Amino acid sequence: MIHLINMPYASLMHPSMGLGQIKALLLRDGIACRTHNLNFLFARMIGVVNFELMALQRGIDTQVGEWFFAREAWGMDFGPDVDEYMEQCAVTPIGLYQKADVREWLLKVRDEIVPDFLDRAVDVILNAFSGECDGRDNVTNDGAGNGTEGEAGQSGTTGNSVDVVGFSCTYFQTIASIALLRRLRARCPELKIVCGGACFHDEMGLELLRSVPEIDAVSLGEADDVIVPLFRAVSLGEAPEGLQGIAYRGVDGVIHYASPEPVSQETLEANPDPDYDEFFKDLVELGIHDDPGARFRVFLPFEASRGCWKGQRMHCTFCGLNNRGLRFRRKSAEKVRKNLENFRSRYPDVNKFHATDCVLPREYFDDFLPDLRDNPLASGTEIFAEVRSTLSRDQMKLLAEAGVIYLQPGIESLSTHLLQCMNKGVTAIKNVHFLKLCRTYGIYPLWNIMIRVPGEKSEDYAESAALIPKIVHFTPPFGGARVVEMQRFSPYFSNPGKWADEITPRPWYKALYPEKQVDLSRVAYFFDARWKDVLDESDYRRLEGSTEAWINVWRFSAELPRLDYAVTPDGGLRITDTRNQMRSGVWELDSREAAIMAATDDPITRKGLKKKLGHLEITDEEIEKALRSFLDFNLVIHEKGQYVNLLLPQGVPNPGALFRRSEARLDLNTRFSLI
């Protein structure tokens, strides 16, 4: 039997696609397996709301979820004291539900709840074992999602096979996994342990395999093509020799490995759909399935492609995703369509689907999306995808018609110079145009504004701050202004000395890994650095303030700002502007002025304007006069020879309050009714 483990701090709002994919591959080959979503058990013990709040706040400055398990993982106290660590991890801003003393609660979780959780988790797993284990107790199902479902398939192995426990670790699950796997090995020495996920890629996995002797094998990268022979070999006590990307500890204690390689497009196409059955059982047992404040947030991840076609040509400087897997590979439109149909049939209560791709395949605008538009999935289906902000009006309209209404566009900045510094391959005016099209077609963009970009100039932020009042009727970056991070595998990290030097692991890693046992430089993903060619923090304040004000307008205003138009009977335009709360305005344009305005719906040059308006015999002087007026009243913006108007059609629906108050996070005004 193969046991796949999903540890804290994986969110309760979606299953692990990695584990779902592994389970499906194993079952297809006749190997019995099941997924244990132990994040649900931990959530039950600390409170569902506070678990999800912690899961949503994890990041470069907030690693408290990992710290909870550090003492148990390594069997000792080490690193900075509690107060120093909490200061490093920005604990003070963490908002918790009904917890007045955050520090006291965090210590209670670490000192009392975590040890109890680990003991219960061990019992849950061992009592599902198919083989013998002297450390197994006879305990009953504790509601953590440990029924008999998901055990389909035959053993797939013969002879003296043993149970194997596989851990998936993506960013914020590593320390919890180490704590549990050590307890498991102590209770049942004969079991085998395999680890994988983003935190085990390349040298991170090799260092963790070296540092944690209880681990038998790790996957250092993509493993779709080797996962079955890996688990089969480990369960039979054989060495998984010759498998790409697999590192293992030999009988002599020596670590052997083969370099990881991205899997082929053919392998992706042949993958079965992920199996999320246990996740839904856990939703029901925890009560989320029946809770209206939580159920609508649940989504299912699916995969249409891997790698990044944009990054192959020009890698964004800050991006630490993909590593060896940057080469773009995609599934066929038919394959992805069938995957989504299967999900809607198998899990009918969920209508939200999240593409895990780094960027939506360009080819999908010719096949997949037109098919979704013309042959919709079940009513109410909503899809999230990551895209480039260079999409055309027709492409954005197609996305909306196909139900892809949540987008992460990678806008990153409203300054063309900063976008060039980050290798984004887009301009500020095109980013603004993207936000305009989102409002026009009812699409919800989730995006960021980045600061502290090597090569930046003070005027970049001054220009961006000056632009915000003009586009306050467009969707803001709900995450606020965020400093660029130093991430492993990014061009910033891989080219020391070019953009930064003195690259060192973030200080809080010393509270997660004992330095005497683990080389922090080899396991860290987030780093500090002495950045080159960056400004003083004071240079960001105006943009930070403007961004915060923009967000607050969207979160708290009874009515959103307007800049919209209605066509008058004579072919003119009536424009209503309420972007400035202290002053609103109404403009009446005649038919010729309206034609000039309409010609700037999408970015266009003067030459393009003249050509587009040629049939109306509008003179250069008329164009010049109209543009000057439009610019004076901030109805149009201009950059590097291009113009685009900022108008929306009157009657475009406003996003609902849940999205405006940051649906991407847990809105405490609509918190779960269950605790």
C-alpha cells in the first residue's frame, strides 16, 4: 500500500494536485494507494478559521506554520529565541480569529497541539497499513478522512512488499513532514519513506536526503514518468536505479541520484486525471462541504501545460518557478476538456477550476477556448488561469465567453522602464489596457505591483503613482506594493553579482533547520541580498500610499468610481466621471469627437488614428485638438507614441463585494460559520 500525505500548511480550499496526480498514476498501474489529508486533522485541532488564515498568510516573511513543527522535527530547541523569531517573521500583523494574545496562542499550538497532532497522525497512517507494523495501535477513525475509499486497485507488487509513505512538500510543508516521518519511522522501522515536491527540487532535495536519514528516496524534479517504478522498487526494498530525477540512499548509506529532466509533452498527454476523492470525503467530515461561508471558496486544480513559453524567450528576472522545467509543454485541448468534464461529473458540487500553468498556452485561443465558448461546461463553471497582459481585445472577450473569468496576468508594474528591468516584455500602457478590458468583459484580475527592482529610478514610481488616480475605476492590485523577492532558480539568484550580491538565506531559516545538521544555503528557497542599483525605501512611499488608497476605495466605498460613456442619439458620447471623490464631471462629445475617442479604445498611434478615421475625413487639427482635451481631462493616456482611452461602456457590472474585499483571501466579514 502506498500512503500519500498532505501536511499543513496546505489550504483546506483545494486538494493537492501533485498527490492527486500520483494517486491516479499508481491506481492506473494497479498499485493500491490512498491520500491522507492531515491538514484537515490539524485544522480541526487548532480551529478551521485560524488554520486557513495561517495558510493564506504564509510567505517570505511569515513562516510560523513551519516553525510550529521545528522542535518536533529535529528533537531539540535551536536557533533564535521565540521573541526574536516572531519579530523576524512579522508575527504581530497576523490577524487571528478570537485570539487576543497571538503569541500565547502560537506557543500553545507549538508546545501542546503539535505533539498531539503528530501522535494522532501516526496512528491514522499506521492503522491504514496493509502490512505488519509492531508500532501500530488499534484506534478508530478520528474523522481526518481515513475511511476505506481510495483504496482501489490491486497491490501491484508481489513478494515481501512493505508499505511506503510519500510526502509532498511545496514551500510550507517541509518541517511538518520531517516531524511526522521521523515519528513514523520510530514507530514502524520497516516502512519506507519517499519525499518530493517543490521543496525537494535539485540541491534542496539532496541536502534534505543527506540531513534526514529516515528518508529513503526523494524526487528532485518532475516525476510523472518514474513515479510508478519508484514506488514499486521502494516497496520491494529494491534500489530505484536509473530513474531520472530520483535520489536514494543505498544500503551502504551513500546517496545515489540521476539528474532530473523535464517530462515530455507525450507523458503529460498520457497522464490520467488527478484523483481527489479523499479530499471531498474530508470536506464532508470537517463540515466545510455543508458550510455556505466556505464551500463556495473550494476549487479544483488542473494542469494544461508546464513550463513557460514566454520564459523560454525572456525569463522574468524575479521568477524562481520551473528551474529545469522551463521548456514549454502543453496538453491537447481535447485532453483538458475531458479532464474538466470528468471533474464536473465526479465532483458536481464544485464549479471553480484553477489552472496550475505558468501561462495559458497560446494555441488554446484557437481550439480550447472557442470550444468552451461554443459548448460550455455545466452552468456556473468558473476557471482561473495565468496569462500575459499582452492579450488582445478579441482574446479577452473569448476568455470571458469561455468562463475563464479569473486571471493572474503578471502585470507587476505600471512603469515601462521597470517592466523592462524585469524582462516582462510589455509596456505600462498595455497593462492599463488589460485592466480596462477586464472591467469591460467582467473578468477579475489578480495582480501585483512590484517595488525594489534593480535598475529602478525614482521617476518610475512617481509616474506610476500619478497614473493611479486616472485608473482608480479599474481593479487594483489587492496585495498592495510588494518588494521583489530573491528566490532560488530565478535569474536574480542564478547570476550573483549582476543584480545583487551577499545572497544569504532568510534569517528565519535558522529557526526551522539546525545549522549544525543542515546547510541552510542548500535548502533555502527565499534569500536576503544586497541589491544593486535600487532606491531608498522613502522613494516607494508615494506609490505605496496611492496603491493603498486605490485598494481602500474598492474595499470600502459604497459605489465604485466611474468613468463610463453612453452613446447619444446623434452619435455623440455622454461621459460620466466620478474618479475624483471631491469633483465629478460630465462631458458631451459630438459625433466627430466621439469617433476619435472610439478610435482610441485600444492602444493606437497618431498614424493609426489618421488611417482609422480616414473615411470620416477628420482633419489632423481636429485629432490634435481632441487628443489634447482628452489628455487634459485624463480621459486618455499617452505613452511612447500610443494613446488609449480609459472609458468603460455604461452599465458594465461592478465586481461583487466579496471580490472587492479580496476574495483571494479569507474575508473575515463572511468568515466560516464553523470553528
